[in-house]
Amino acid sequence: MGLYLLDYGAGNVQSLANTLKKVGHEFKWISSPADFEKATSLIFPGVGAFETAIDGLISRGLFEPLRQYIASGKPYFGICIGMQVLFRSSLESPSSKGLGIIPSDIGLFSNADKSVPHMGWNSVEFLDPDERAHEGLDPRSSYYFVHSFRAAYEWENAEVAQWAHTTTQYGQEVFLATVRKGNVFACQFHPEKSGPAGLTVLDAWLRQPEADRATSPPRPRVARPPKPKDGFTKRIIACMDVRSNDDGDLVVTKGDQYDVRERVDSSDTAGVEGIQARTAGAVRNLGKPVALAERYYVEGADELCLMNITSFRHSPLLDQPMLAVVRAAAETVYVPLTIGGGIKDTVDPDGTPHSALEVAGAYFRAGADKVSIATEAVFAVEKMRERPSADGVGEGDGTSAIETIAHAYGRQAVVVSVDPRRVYVAPDYDGPYKDELVYGKPDGPEKERGKAWWYQCTVRGGREDRPLSVVQLVRGVEKLGAGEILLNSIDRDGTGLGYDLDLVALVRQNIRIPVVASSGAGKAEHFVEVFQKTNVEAALAAGIFHRREVGIDEVKTTLLASGINVRTL
Ligand code: 1PR
């Protein structure tokens, strides 16, 4: 008897388990259809793609028992796909049938006026003014959403409107953020990833007596047109580059233009030998990854990135030190975690092969919400360009890491991390990529005046240049199924000079998926500048946060003072 969690074998369900432990609730996993009989409350943390969820439920014999469980009137809490599965179908996979409990269908966000997926923190609007019906939600809080498909708020359709509990606006669209009727409560956002506000929602539901959970408070339903309220916020992300130092300890390090070793005193270095000596310094150590991740969570980071910049070639997949880091970080961090580095086909030292999909799956099960792919993304786009297409971008063949992971877990789980470098040319340059040239402004930095440049892709942490421009790369990966771009700049990394606004604007203009600006933040005003001058969804920094030069709270206060909406604690 008691609380059960339903896992159909995909995505990050560990985070919900960690969250429930944190708020002090015991639970068991549904491991067979018979467990539905024992469950007196059920949470379904659906993560990933609609088709994968439905197929996973059917293949485990859980689909019909789930329908019967809900029909029996016992309390049900659905999260994300756990909410969408209540509907008849989803445009994400029209051939997969949902439970059909809510007589409507899940549609796709339009990207005409905004980036899709809807990825980030947004507010909810209450349809019922009675606070007792709020289920632990707070109109002043922000909650973490990550989805391309949504249930539109059909307020004129009485049968659907009676399910509507709260709505959220993204761009011009208003969709159902939560539904509530009888024994069912479900939310489109991820409470387990929504920091303290999300923990409150889970806790409030679980603290109700089971009988109350099974009946929504009696009240007149007010189906009314939505009030315009765009609560979408810009995200601030802290990034940790993790590698083993020369003693074999895992540390957070930070490079200057990707060089992570200490500079050796120039007095005993000179000429060519000087360069060799400089790179021979110790790996910079800025702290322990799990402790730093926890610090950034507490300080209000909206999301965290952990980049594995050592390949750990000698570890079998399941012994990867980064998996242990992710597992431990996910126990104390209740905002989204992105893991990058080494997401590719690998072979264990004993010869056991693992596909990139399996590698990603191991990270998701450990508690990661997104994986970030850099080197393999460049190779995938080079390969797709060998298969010409009318849009000039090329065609994928379904085998790349981006395609396979996006198919199984949804595109919102796949980030492509880009490591471009400027290639300076004369302003009258007439060679390859001339249509993508950026020109130095007369009032810009002296080194850029009168010059032009394009942005070249690199692989293996900037160590190898490739014959591919950043525009070709981002357009290619968007078509392959990436859900977000993490845009670094080797020229700006660690310099504190501010984001490369030309690069950020160029990428933002060429794609419709969210873009995270990265590299070069030196002060809070740089965040204001990147949000005001480009239309990116998020900005990331590393060095200034690690060295405590600028706090996340200072960044957010400065943004709010400039009229830029951010999540506050
Ligand atoms: O190629 O798929 O295995 O992924 C490797 C990942 O590791 C890539 O995302 C790549 O960016 C990253 N990486 C590899 N080598 C380095 C290095 O520094 N030597 N780090 C590296 C990239 C850039 C950002 C940094 C921002 C902000 N570091 O991670 O956080 O530039 O820094 P700042 O605010 O201090 O300026 P694969």
C-alpha cells in the first residue's frame, strides 16, 4: 500500500525520486501490473517523447492497468508526458493513442513568434480565484517547462475547460499548465526541476489526506478567455568544466580560451620554450563539482551544466566518474542539469560497444535532464551535407547521436554545444562563407576595426578546426533534431570582455530553437547587453561565478533593474 512511481524505462525519473526523498515521502516503483492494485497514490513522471512513453507502457503491460487505476478513482499525479498521456493523442506521434481521459489532442507550439521548444521558467495563471484550489502553486513563482507539444487552453470547449486548472502563456499561445478533476492532478512543468517552488507543489499534494487528493475541491468552474500574462523568464546558467587533475582528482577547472592549465611565471619561460612551459602548468582547480553545483543551486542558478572535458577513455561506461558526479549532484540540485562531453559511440576497455544513445541513457538515468553534444554534432552535419537537400542544409540518415537521442527522449533533451573560432579575412574577401561575414564596427575594439571574419567550427575542445561554418552547423543540427544550442566562443572564453554579440546575433537569426549565449561574461552588465541586443533565451557563465567575482543574485538584480524578467527565489 502507499505511494508508487511509474517508470516506463526512459528519461530522468531519478530526479523525482530524489525530490520525494528530500521532502520526506516514501515510495515504491511500479514494477509489474499487479503493483497498481497496491498503489493508493500514483505519480507518473513522464519524460521523453510521447511515442516512447506509450510504447514503453504497452510493452511492459502497464498501459491498460494505468487506465484502470485512474478510472478506479485513486489519486493520480502526472508530470509532463504524464499529463499529455491523459489526452486522446499527440501530434508528436499521431499513430500512438493516449488514454483519452481528456477529450482533446496535444498540439505543437508555433515557432513563428518564438523559439520552440518552450524551455525555461514561466509562471502560471489561476482560473479559480479560491486559494484552497491552488494545490501548492504560487502565482508569484516560476516553474520549469521543457516541451514542444502542448494542450491548448480550449476555454470554449466545456468538456475540456472543466479540466483546466492553471494556464501559462508562451508567446501568443496560452496552454494548460495544470489540469485538475476528481482524482487527477497533472502538470506540464516539472515540479522536480522547479527548485523550492516545485518541491512545494509535490509536498502539498502528498500532505493532503489521500481522500482529498482523490477529489478536487467542489467549486464552480469558470471557463473564461485567458488573461494575457507572459511570465517567461530569461535563464542564467552556471557551467562547470570537469576533468581530472594531475593527481587524478575530479575538479572543476576553467580555461582562458580553452587552455585550462596555470600559466607559469614568464620570467623562467621564453620564446617557443615559453609556450611549452606555459601549457605544462597544473590544471586549474576551482573546486569540487558536486559542492559547486549545490552552491549554484542555492544561489539561484536556473540551470547547471557539467562538461566532461576529459574523456576517461579507460573507464567502462557504467564506471564513468562523471556518472557518479551527476548522480550526486542530482541529489541536491532541483533545477535542470545538462551533461556534456563524450556523448558518442564508445567502446569499453573490454571491447563492449555502447551507442551514443546508450551513453545518453546512462546519464539520464543518473539524473541528467539534457545531454550536450559537441564533436559528434560537427561530424554529423559534415555527413548530412554529403546528402544534398533543397534547403541547402543536407539530410540526416537517422543514425547520428542527435537523431537517435532526440527520437527516444525528445528533442528538448538534446543540446548541441558549439565551439567556434573567428577566422579574420580582408573586408573585400570573396572566398568560402563570404555570405556569413561579420564586419568590425568603427566604434568596436581596435583589433576588429576595418576587418571582417567568419566563424569556423572546431572539434575536440577547440583543438581541431573543421571546414564548416557555425551557420552551417546550427542549421544542420536544428534539422537533425537538436533542441537547444549552447554557443561558446573560443575567442571570448575566460576573457571577461563580454559575450561575442555578433556571433550570438548571427546564430539567433538563423535558427528557431533556443540559444544559450556563453563565453566572455565579466560583469553583470554583460548579461543585460546580451539579452537586450540579441534575442537569446539564456546566458551562461563560468569563471566569474567560480571565482565569486559576480554572484548569480547580482546578475539577476541587475537584469530586473533593466526590465528583463528573471526567476527570483
Ligand atoms: O566534444 O562532445 O566531447 O564535448 C566536449 C565539451 O567540452 C564541449 O561542450 C566543449 O565546449 C567542452 N570543452 C572541451 N574542452 C574545453 C576546454 O575548456 N579546454 N570547455 C571545453 C569549453 C567553454 C565553456 C565555458 C564558457 C564560459 N569551455 O564551457 O563554460 O566559455 O566561460 P567564461 O564565462 O569563464 O568565459 P564533446
